[in-house]
Amino acid sequence: MGSYSEFHRRSIEQREAFWREEASRVHWHKPFSQVLDYSRPPFARWYVGGETNLCYNAIDRHLAERAAQKALIWISTEVGEEKSYTFAELHAEVQRVAAMMQALGVGRGDRVIIYMPMIAEACFAILACARIGAVHSVVFGGFAASSLAARIDDARPRLMITADGGSRMGKSVLYKALVDESIRLAKSPPEKVLIFRRGLDPKLQMVAGRDVDWAELAPKHAGARVPCVWLESNQPSYILYTSGTTGQPKGVQRDVGGYAVALASSMERIYCGRPGETMFTTSDIGWVVGHSYIVYGPLIAGMTTIMYEGVPIRPDAGVWWKIVQDHKVSVMFSAPTAIRVLKKQDPAYLQKYDLGSLRYLFLAGEPLDEPTHVWISEALHKPVIDHYWQTETGWPILSAVPGVERTKLKFGSPSFPVYGYDLRLLRESDAADAEDNEKAVVAIVPPLPPGVMTTVWGDDERFVKTYFTTFAKKMVYATFDWGIRDAEGYYFILGRTDDVINVAGHRLGTREIEEAVNMHPNIAECAVVGVADPLKGQMPLAFAVAKNATGLEAPENRKRLEKEVMETVDRQLGAIARPRAVHLVTLLPKTRSGKTLRRAIQALAEGRDPGDLTTIEDPGALEQLKNALAAA
Ligand code: ATP
Ligand code: MG
């Protein structure tokens, strides 16, 4: 991989020259005076003194050339609607919402919590905040009232924007009622709540003096012209709380200029998206992927972006591929969990549509196991690029970078460190660089590149303490993930550093055991956790979902499959890693972003309280787990 490795090296060794060039991809109202100020490690300030605006780069800048091009296509298979907005129309909608927000007292630096389903108005609200210099904090619609209240108290918003409801699998999910509850729980609630009504909650109650009906306010601001507020590059653009998979969510704060540059650069170099083309990212605006690659990234790149409300298998498992065909999607971005859902459906759905426009499918969010990677690559006949990143980083850390060089892909590997990241694998014991094929902590030597979080909202000290103090000897950013690099320089993520179990003195990653379980041809997916064992300290315990469950009602067939799975693990990793038991279930407990709730599974398996489960996708999964454990 000659030329990419050269490119990467230059991004580190000639950091400022490199990022000065990349900065020319965005519009600067006022040029920056310094590329990087790193006088207060580990805080990196990019493009000091430069003034820009994310909304200007996403919309206004394109008006001369693309006013009539579609900017946003909203598709809901939940309510059976589709609507599109050209750049000119999006410009008008965003200015109207910006004017509405100003009328409700929102100004530069004020926080606005957006708690909305996947509707176009959510995108308008995000861009309107950016336009007037307000700091948005989008909270994923799946969070419960108490989680929302905690975020309200941390962000102290002047305004909250919500909708009456969303829809999932044809069932209404009430948002406004939950917002009411969260405001009751919060210590510092906003004065105003703006509500977009879709007609999903006939019993909706407006609170006098606080609640404002979008439909009443909007006509007063039709045709509004609201200029972009120019912000110094290091002003906050938004706060986004991490998923909370491993603990208390952290308020990730992002800047303006560095983020704009990182997105503009990655859209071309990583995603190979071209102006005028269409990108389809199946995530949710409540997650970082939605911020970067549903809303800001594609628009900054002059692309059409698709916002999708619905699931991948309704009305049938071909719905996403139909969207790719109908809208000539060239770049698609999804998550391994969705692909595993599709893997359980009839593969014929993938052959039904013309996918000729599609160049790449990118996947991120959790480990992409090799069998799933192979399956989707073969089904699509397109390169499927696994890439690894975090809410904290805002854009990929490990990825193939086909816009620079089309390197060979390896199944199960998110390829190489992305340019700008001085990525290291460090030994946990002494922070020394690990050898090839040696498992170690994935770390980044600061300064962190543009686009990555600048601090924890309101708490610089927590930023330093949380991310930069893992190693006593070196101030490096810890990802809290294990990784390994092979002799060809390809990286593999082996799971989180807190997902390690200790079996009779052997340290085993639960991810490795999961990979081994997945090697069984009839296993679709699994979760492995460590449970306390009086003899060995800890033992792995597996919960697995069969691809084909025919005949598995019979105890002897279940026993046979369980035994085969154990033998598969023996062959792959040795008997030391063999699970104490393999429980067959039809569903794993996951967050709505597809992350397996290992902490909760482990707690249940050890008979402890599973804690806050508000982000769980389907509570039925927990019931199954409990039943399986009780029957054992
Ligand atoms: P919290 O930090 O609050 O516990 P979280 O880590 O789940 O929540 P995210 O930032 O959404 O929140 O997730 C990032 C994590 O997801 C990574 O640190 C990694 O563990 C996992 N991940 C993301 N992409 C990949 C990938 N391609 N391969 C393996 N793991 C991935
Ligand atoms: Mg994390």
C-alpha cells in the first residue's frame, strides 16, 4: 500500500502543511491565522482565528451551482411518505426554523436539545442551530425520560424541540409525553418547547406558556432571511452524548472549523462521494454517524442525502436496495447489526434491484464479524468497507481510504489508521509499542486531528482524566478498545478493554470467543460474557441466535447444536475458551444502535441488577435471556 502509507505519513510528519491544504475544501469567511495551536496539551485548537459556519458550508455555498438539485430526500416506510427538498428549498426551510428559534429567544451559544424522530424537520432544526451559532444537542429518540433529564441538566438548554411522536415497526412512539416527563425530572428545564405535530398523538397536551406549536409559529416566519453567524473555528458546534454502553455518557463537544474540514475531506477521500450524487446512511440523527454522514458530511460535499424512517425489513427485506436503485445511491453507510438482520432474510431480495449506482457500502458501530463481512460482500458484489470510529472522534479512526488508494480489503479488518491519526497499539503494562500480532490498547498520540472532540462539555478536567490518563508514562488518547495489527499492517479490533475475562489466569477477549462461535455455519450472531466461576475465576457464557431454527424446539437438537458450537470454539481457540454453556435464543439484548448490552447480560447471568436499560431495542430479549438462565 505504497501511496496511502506515504499519504498517512505526511499527515503526521507534516501535520500543519497537510491540514492547511485540506482546509481549502471549506469556505472561510475569515482566514485562520494559525493551523494548529497545541500550546495546552492535550487540547488541540485547529484553524485558530478562522471564521466559518457549518450551515453555510452545507447549504449556502452550493446555491450558485446546485439550487435545483435535491439536497434532502426523506423517506418513511413507517407512515408511507416521501418528500424531497432542493438546496434552495432546504435553504428556505432552515432559515424559517432559524427565525422561529430566534423568536423563542435562542441566540449564539445557547443550547438547544433536539429530541425528534427521523423527520426532515429534525434536519432543519440541526442546520438552523448551526446557522445562528446555537449549540445543538440531539438526543436519540429511544432514550427514556430519566436519561433525557440527565442530558437536560448537563446541557441546560434554552429550548427543546420535539415532535408528537415517531413510528417504529408501525407502532407510534410518543415523544412529547416523554419530554414532559423528562422536564418534570430535570433540575434546569428549558423555558420553551417547540413541538412538531405529525398527528401521531391524538391525546397530546400542550403546556400553556411553555409549549409552542410548530404549525402556529412557522407561518409567521415564512420567507424569513436569517444570515449565517460567523463563528471562530474553535467555538462549540454541538454536544453529543456517547451511547453509554460502558458507563456514564460523556458530553462530547465538537468545534466548527476542524469538524467542517474533517467531514469535507473524508467525504472525498474515504467515502468517495461526488457532488451531485446521493448518499444513504441508515443511522439515526441521534447518533454521531447521523450527525456526520446523514446531515453535515453529504451536504457539505454537495451531495443529496437520504433520511430514512423505518427498519430494514419493512415492508420487506428489499426496501433499502430499492432505495439504492430508485435514488441511484452511490455511497451507502450502515451498521453490522442491520446486515445481520438482513442475513436472516431471503437473500433473493438483494438480487431484485439494480445496484449499479452503488460504489461502496461502509459499515461501522460495532465489530463486523468475518462471516457477515463475507456474506454481504458476496451478496452485493461490491466492496464492503468496515471502518472503526467513536462518538468522540466524529469521523473514522481506522478505514480503507479508497479516495487515496484502493487497497485490498481483508475480511474482519477495518484496514489502516486514517490520515491525521497517529494511531498506536500500546501494551497495557508499560505503554510500549506492541509487536505485529500482539494484542494491545488502541491509542492515539495527540494532538488529535481536526473533527475530533475538543473537550467534555463543561468539564475540561474530565476530558483529560477520562481519555488521557490510561498510561502513567504517556499522555495518549485511549480508545478503550483492544486491537491487533498483522504483518501486512492491517488492524483488527478485538473488543473493548473492559470486555476481557480471566479464565484460570488466561486473559481472553469476549470478542475473540464470539468470532469463534460465529464460525459455526448455523449461528447468525452471539454474545459472550464472562461470569464468576468458583474454580476458574471467570468462565465464558455464550448466548447465540441460530440462522435456521427449524427443529430447535426439540431438546436433543438444541443440545447437539450447543455441543457443536463448543467444539467450534475448541478448534478455533482451544478448550480454555470453551463457554460454560451455550444458550440458544432468538434475540440478543441490544441498544437501538445495535450494540450488544454485555454489561446487562453479565449482570443477569451473575444474578445482579442489570441497571439502566432504557436504550434497549426489544425488552423481549431480556425475558428470553432470563428464561434461558433459569432453565439451565
Ligand atoms: P460509551 O462510550 O458511552 O460506553 P459507546 O462506546 O458504545 O458508549 P460509541 O461512541 O457510539 O459509544 O461507540 C464507539 C465504540 O463502538 C468503539 O469504541 C468500538 O468499541 C465500537 N466500534 C465502532 N465501530 C467499530 C468497528 N468497525 N469495529 C469494531 N468495533 C467498533
Ligand atoms: Mg465509548
